[in-house]
Amino acid sequence: MTYQEMKVSIAGSSFTQFGKRILISQIQFSTLEAIFEVDESVQRKLDHKRRAEIREFIMDSVSEGDFYFSPFIFSSRGAIKEVPGGGELPPGSKIYILDGQHRTYALVSAISHLRARKETEEEIGHFAEAKKLQSQIDKLKSYPVTIQIYLNLETEEERQLFNDINTKRKEPHVGLVMKYDQRDEYAELTRIIADKLESKMVIENTLSRITVNSTALTSLTIMRRCLIALFEGKITTMTGKAKLGEFTKDEILAIAQAFFEAWLDIFPKRMTDRKTYSSGYSGIQIALAQTIQQLHLHHEIPYEEAIDHMRQLKAGCTWKHDDELFSHMYDPVKKRVKNHSTTNAIQKTALQFKRKIEGGWMHDTK
């Protein structure tokens, strides 16, 4: 029996907000996948690049542990009937996405990609790897999605809500969390460091993304990711308690400040000119942080010494898009680096940086 032929029970709690009935629930993604729909007269066109970026984040995260999404928002257009303890969706009915389209399609795409990889592993006899991929597929299918469903909105009200969500909340959200969240240890450290660097570089402290024309060198969000890469070697977005080893808070702040200040020495004068140089790109900055962590770990040297060795990139890299260090992500047609912030690209860039530094390092010791 399919979801088209059966009633779907949705456990949850209902309440009234601004005169509108809303059902809050948490359901497995496999259920959501079967009952959601997109109305293009309400939603914007799917951004395939954004879907791919979220898919990569999901696939990286599910292989390492857990990941978290804010609630998805839907409209049931009167189809859901409220019952004690939740609601019921009649056979063949759908709920319509108001916020979460790219995350939803990214989850669908991630499952599809993992299935294709699993089949490939099976065909070449790598059954242990295929089993591992199947466990990741199962995890995504059972992923608990928190949903907020408006029960009786008119189409015009859906359009208004969609516009409100995407103009009043979209970009500022992550940046504002970085700016005010007192529970995130890395966010707190980032704010302190940003204050210390305020007179030396322009830091975007509200928006989570920096445009190609921005005059800011970096953002609070990117700096936080740099700190995670610097001290933990992790390059995916993460939540939870920071793992800073035996370092004191003052030591962490001194190391981090030295790392960011070194950018001013190794980057070109027009470092925020993203059309000419890659130094203002998030993937490049995070790769530099992971490079320092790897030098510290592999050569068993203090962070301060690893940061000092990073200065060899002043002469070893032009920071232009077509520099040989960025050949793995350079697009000769568009004449710029692309997909620099994917996990794979960041890891390859960090490896390129590390090899360049080690090469110069060995030359200097002869």
C-alpha cells in the first residue's frame, strides 16, 4: 500500500498563532518525502547549486555523525484534519513547502547519490563499504524532520508568508546567531577575536554569506569554521561543545589572533578583490586553518611555529584564481575557482598548501 492509498497520521501539537492554526510535528524523512509537494506559483525556482551544496553537507555529516536543520514550514491547504494528539492527512493529499525546499530536495538527492555509490561498491565486490553506505541511506530515510504546518492558509497568504520568510529571516539568521548566541563556545571565541581584529580587517558580522563584491575579508560564520578547522581539523559545519584540548582560553585566543593576522601578511594588498584573487573565499580561508592544524599535528610543532611557516605562502602563492595551488578547482572557461567550499575542495586545497609550505621549509633547512 502506498501513501496515495492510505491516511497519514501525524503526531504533534496544534496551536493558534495570529489567528492561524498550526501543527508542530517531527516525522521521518521517508514519510515527508511521500507527502510533500512544491507549488511553483508560491515557491521560487529550485537553485541546483544550492541543493548540491546542502547535499554535500548532508553526505559529509551523515558519514561522520549527526547534523541538524531548523524546522521546515508547510501548508496543508485545509487537507489535514485535526485529531487528538496531532492531525490526519487523507489519502492522496499533500502538504506544500513554504520553507525548506532546498533542504528537502538535498535530502532526496543525497539518498539517490548514496544508492548509486552503494550499487557501484556491490558491483566491484566491496560489500563492507556497500553495507556502510546502506546504513547511511537508512539513517537519512529515518532522519527526524521537525515540521511546522499551517493548516488553513489561502494561496495569497502562502505567498505572503513565503516572502516574509525569505526577506526577513533568510540571510541574517546564521549571522545573528553568531553575534548573540551565548551557548556556542566557538561563537563566543569568534566574537572576542573579531573585536580584537576590528581595526585591522573588515569582518561581516551579520550576514552568513559574503558576495563577490563585498569589501569584508571574512565573516563571523567563516571565522568560526576556521577555528574548528584550526583546533579540531574538522571542515564541516558542526554543533556541540568545542574540543580545545589542554589549551587555556587565553592561549586559544592568542593562537587564533595570530592566525588571522598572518592573513594580512600573506594575502595580496587587494585581498578582498574576489574577482582577481581567491584570498577572500571561504574555502581558501578554511583550508589555511586546516593546513596549520595538520602542520602542528604531523610535525609536532607549536601552533605559533606552524603559523610562522604559513608565511612562506606570501612568496609561494599569487592568490590569483589560476594559481597552480588551485588547479583542482579552477574553471578555465569562467577563469575563476569554483566549488571552493566543498569538503573535497577544502581538503585538496589544504594539502596543496601543506606541500608548498613543507617544500619551502625543507629548502630553508638545507
